[in-house]
Amino acid sequence: MGRLLDVAFMPHPPIMVPEVGGREVEKITATVTAAREVAARAAAHQPEVVVIISPHGPVFRDAVGIWAVPELRGDLAAFRAGDVRFTYSVELELSRVIAEAAREKGVPVAWLDETACRRYGLAPELDHGMMVPLYYLRRAGIATPLVAIGMAFLQRQQLYAFGAALGRAVEAGPRRVLLVASGDLSHRLLPGAPAGYDPRGREFDARVKEFLARLDMEGLLAIPDDLAERAGECGLRSFIMGLGALDGWEVRGEVLSYEGPFGVGYLIAHLEPIRKEPGRSLLVECKKPAGESLPVRLARRSLEHYLRTGKVLPAPDPLPAELAARAGAFVSIKKHGNLRGCIGTIGPTRANLAEEIIYNALAAGLEDPRFTPVTIEELPELTYSVDVLGEPEPATLADLDPRVYGVIVSCGRRRGLLLPDLEGIDTVEEQVAIARQKGGIRPDEPYRLERFKVTRYH
């Protein structure tokens, strides 16, 4: 079995390479010393593959880019050190497994093989965000094949989920892996700094340093967007991806150094997974109730599959007995406890309940007129419930109970439905009034009532 050995957070200023920085390296002695230390610690564990994430690699707004070419080359010629040049073979099999694991988690991936590079106009190379950490790893004797990844402008939970998928892929494989998350902190620490000066740059760096020192992953994920923007940083997303690889583990680690004499924050930290502790998981998916029901799992998979592939999920084969009957069903989707979509059918419209749930999940996520369509970035933040409707029966007001029965109000061909046991609906009068409004039935129009029970799945 594979193993994630270490996660190293490293900066990438070319000036910390002596061939580039010359005497200026003396101004960042703590950074250089810590880089040597973290490389030595990693070398002692004898990694077989280095996975490196860089904010200056193939960066996409809506997907994580993974280099998928046999070989990557790079140099520091742009920094007047052309003799510093490296060539690495790419560990394509592990790259592929990571990409597949990420897609399974709903995280989009750009697989950057030669065809994709031509399409996007990309030249496969080791960028300086990779070259600088690799310089110190090579000096420590680590020159293994690479998996080379760019950070992405996805939501933070998506980036964290990618890291978690990466960690699971490493565990499932045969290789011992070192993960390097490359990134600088604020670029606005001093007047005259590369990105200008902002006094909140130091506040951002202090928070990142504190959260990593305390191994407070939730704190790092929750750093305000406006603070990160004010700081002009480039490392937060890489760090979040790196932390995701440690999801569900007890972690030992420390911040080895931090300094910023040139107006840019350089932080080096070393983290090491100790033992599995699933209760430490921050993944939204891992926090879903244990024993997710079959109807809910089918609804979730339906929307996730369609957003990833553009195709409708086939019904299970063989079909489980509880999904083989025909019935109406409603799929409800919530995000952070708030309704994100709810659509269903009063009676059966498909060949079986499985298909009813599959198509209604898509309608709830993509066609509810009250909401914009769900995006792939939101998937880890969603929860689902499925209500399977019993056969409606005629009813009067006296027969209704909003906690037990749903109601259908009809007038001619117009019908409005309200499910039972909804928060804030406490009386029969409220229930009927809302259902009537949903059907476009005026208060002075005659109407017919039906009631039904539901089986609710979470």
C-alpha cells in the first residue's frame, strides 16, 4: 500500500536559490536554513514520488490542472541562472489515479496531455513555483519522478476536497509520496513591495502562521476572502490543497520559519500524518449521516454524475427491490441548511422509482425556477432528502394534519402540492393556503383536497 510520508509547505522566491540571489540570500537565512531542514526530513523518509502543487503552474478558474506528459523540464534562465535546470519524468499512473479520485469527489480536473496542451496553448514546463522547492529537494538527494499540479480558482472546499482525493489516491497506490505545497504569503508587507503595500498583509501572514502552528485546518479554510485579497497572496490555495491530503488524519507538524524582508512573506512548515482519525475529517461528504439511504445516494449520484459527464445516470442494474416499484417522488436539495432546489412528481411518470429519483434530482438541481442551476463547485456543500409519495386520497380539512399528511389542492387542471412536516408550517390553514397559492388557485375559487403520506429518506 502507498503512503503519504510528509507534507511540506515551501515558498518559491528565486532569490533563495544562491545562483540567483547571490549575497541577497544572506537576508533570508532563516528561510534557506528551514528549506534545507524540511528537505532533509523528507529525504530521511525515502520518498519514491514527489507530488508538487504550484500557483504558477497550469492554473484554471474551474478545474485543477495536472501535467500529463512523460517529461517536464525547467530552468531559472528568466532569473539570470540558466545553468539551474532540471528534467523530471512524470509519474503518469499516479497522476491518473489522482485525477480519477478527484472527479469522483466532484472536483473538475484538466488532464493536460499533449493534445490538451495544444488546445489550451500551454507549454509543459517546471515553473519557478516548482523549480525553487525542487532545488532544495535535489540538494538533499531527492530526485524522484513527479506528479505536477497547478492550483485552481475553485471554492476552498473544492480545493480541500481535491487534496483529500489526492491523499486517498496515494494510499490506494504502491508508492511512498512526499507532497510539496508551494506558495508565498502576502506580497504587500512593506512600502515598495512587489504588489504595493497594504497593512493587512501582515495580518494575513500572522493568521496563516498561527493556524498552521496550531494545525487549525478549519481556521485556515475560514480566512476571510477580503483579507486574502488585500494581502495579495499566492499560496493560500496551494496550502489548502495540501492540507486536504491530511484529511481524517492525526497530524504532527510545525512551522519551521517565517520572514519577509523583501515585502513578501516566506513560510516553511512540515506536517506528517501519524494515524487515521476519521472524526477529524472536514469534508462535507464525510459529515453526512452514516448509512446514507439508497434513494438519497441515488439522488446525489444523479446530479453529481450529470454535472461531471453531461450524461444522465443509468438506473441501477440489477434494480434494488425498494426502487423497482412506481411512485411519485420529490427530491429536496439544501446548501448550508437553506433550500437550494426542490422538484418532484405527484404520481409516477417513469418506469420505476429509481428513474423517478434520478430525473427529479436533476430537475431539483438544474430546473427549479426559484434558483440558479447548481454548479459543480457547490456539490460538496449540498445535502439531499427524498420523499416518496403514497397514493393520494380524497380529504376534507378535518382529515388533514400538516405533520403527518401532505396535501394536494386542485381546481380544474390547476394543482398545488405541499409536502408534510415542513418547518414553519404548523396549521392546516397555512398548509392549504400555501398549496393553493402554488397551484395559482384564488381564495374565492372552489377547490378539491387530497391528502397523502410520504416516506422520507435522508
